Amino acid sequence: MRISEIKDDARSSLKGYAVLAGLFIFIQLLISAVPPNIADIVLSGGFSNWLDRTDTSISSSIFQFIYIIVLIPLNIASTWFFLNLIREEEPKISSIFTIYQKGKLVFKLIWTSIIQFILVLLWLLLLIVPGIIKGLSYSQTFFVLKDHPEYSAGKAIKESKLLMKGYKWKFFLLGLSFIGWALLTAAPIIIGIIAFALLMTFQMAVISIVFLVLGILGTVWFYLWLIPYINASYATFYQRLVDIHTPAESDTELQ
């Protein structure tokens, strides 16, 4: 299993779906960012109070925590979208919402996330490296639940560990391979901020704002391209693991 081949397959899967995938990620971004900020402003007593405050209110913190929990199924559905895409099944933006129609599965995803978080945290408290290794072992858990929604949280985590046996380092390197793209994605907004600060010192407010806006738009554009690429690569990695661990039809017949 070569990383270059995984990424090539991911790019091939995205051909013809780049706009749809970018729109999907954009909607997910809006859902994740806009409601919490609006609630934060309202709970702070208005926009002016929100700007002047020095810390987050208890009510706002409670809302943020609950919202993060509620978003867990949505974020997992996002990864499933790309698994459908690389499997050449028709991906639909509506899948980000239809996940909530499956009540039992929603609670299972939330419960599995909590268990996974606690397990990784306990390992991290013991030692950093074992914690990272365990995190890699559990990385395929939600893909497993996509294919086997009948599995319990414990069984899905165990299946992920079996799939990742011998492939944790490869998965780690796959993640590292996107660092360069991540830096490139951040470059426009960093340049925009620097240009904004320099131009403001010369009282060139309009031009400085233009540079800042262009920097933000540039980073958003790269982000909407990069995240689908990463997610499609991770989905391809999982599919390769499944193919490796699934006996060939000829082998099955011989048995």
C-alpha cells in the first residue's frame, strides 16, 4: 500500500465531484461555526458586550459543549460522504442531515466517540507515544460502523485495531504528507494579515482591507479543496485495508 497511490486514487475519485465536495465541506463549516458564534453573542447580551468581554460566560460554555456533542454524528457523516464517493456510490449533500433520522445510530456514534476519547486520553496520560499509537489504532472505528452499523462501540473499536495492525505507521505518514498543503492553505491569510498591518501603518485603510479579504478568500478556497482531498485519501486508505483483509473470492471457494 503506497501513499502516492492512495492519494492518486483519492484525486481520481474527486474528479467531477470537486465542486460538490467543496460545497459539502463549506456547509459543514457553516453549521459548525455560525450557530455557536450567534449563540455566544446572544448569551453575552449583544454584539457590543460580546466584543468587550474578557471571558466566556458559563451559559455560553454549556451551549458550546452541548453543540459539540450534537455535531458528532454530522462530522462522522462527513467522512462517510467521502467513503461513498471513492466507492463510486452517488454522494449526496443531504447525507449530512439524514444521519439524524437514524436515532439509534446517532446515539451509538456519540457514545463511541466518548469511549474513544476516554481511551485515548487515558493512554496519553500514561505516556504520549502510546496515546498517539492507540489513536492511530482507533482511527478506522467510524468507517467500520459505516459498513457495520450493527456493531457495538467496543466491537467497532476492536475491528479498527485489527485493520490497523501493521498499518499505523503508514496512516501516520499519510497524515504527515498533507503538511505542505496545509502550510500553503494558511499562506494567503498570513500574507493578507501582514499586508493589512503594514498598509495600516501608512493609513491605507481601503487597500489594507482588500488585501485582508483576498487573503481570507484565498485560504478558504484552498481549504475547500484540501479537506475533500484529505478526507477522500483517508476513505481510500480504509477501503484498501478492507480489501487487504477480505479474502479473495477464489480463496473463499477453495476453503
